[in-house]
Amino acid sequence: MNKKRKPIIGILLFFLIAISLNCKEKTADEAMDQPAILVEKEIPEYFLLRPEVEKAYGYSHAVKIGNEIKVSGAVSMDDEGNPTGIGDMDQQMKNCYSDLEKVLSHYGCTFDDVVVENVFTTDMPKFLEVAAYRNEIYKKQFPTGSWLGVKELALPEFLIEIELEVHK
């Protein structure tokens, strides 16, 4: 073998042995010396805006897990679950945002914390006529989301339903 190659092969062999010694798996004793990483389980916090109505229909108005809050679609109804603002898209939208504000307040949030807003409506042209009202709701920035025209909502009197996702 060439005399110049012997030192290079020796150096490479030295580095391969050193690397293999550093890459060995930890023994059980070595692993126990390492601090344990504990992940705390986040408990969902449910909120019922109208407990009797929500229990009757089988849903929770909102649930918070960690920094995320999912808010069920708000519709225009009274505390007994009866539709309000019948035939009036503008009033129904205002009633939805009023209920959504109550849910946000429960969690110490505002509309500034909303990251997703999905609007479902049975009459998109009427909704578009009054959609500028959202400028009074979202003063800093608008959230992401979708506006969806649907055939019907839970009750025939409902013209609009608004659901939110919040990050706090």
C-alpha cells in the first residue's frame, strides 16, 4: 500500500470508531438519568349558552381545549329556542353576533381573537346586502372563513348561521 494512504486510512478509521461510540443506544440506566418530559393532558371546557335548548338538540355551544375554542353555529333564537327576527336577514345576523359575543366573553375573548368565521345562509343575495355589518364586528382584521349558500338550516325560519374558531 502507498505510504501516503496509510495515515489517511488510520485517521478515517479513528473517526469512524469515535462516531460509532457516540451513536450507541442509551442503556436503561443512562435513559433514567435524563429528565422526563411530561405532557399535561388538556381538559375540554364546554359552554352552554342556552342549556335546555342545547341539551334538547344535543350539542354544546362551545368547547375550549388549550388555546383553541370552537363555537357552534349561532342562529337567531330566544332563550326557549324559538326563532327570532323571522324574515329579517339583518336582524337575524345581529342576533347571531350578539350570541357569539356572549360566548366569546365567557372565555375572556373578543372578535379580535376569531381566526375562522363560517357563514351559512339560505339567501346569499340578502346576506350580501347586509354583510357590511361585519365591519362593526371585526374592527382590526377579518378572520378567514367561508360564506356558504345552503338549502336549509335547522328550522325553516333561520336565514343565517355563523360558526367561529377562536385562538386565545
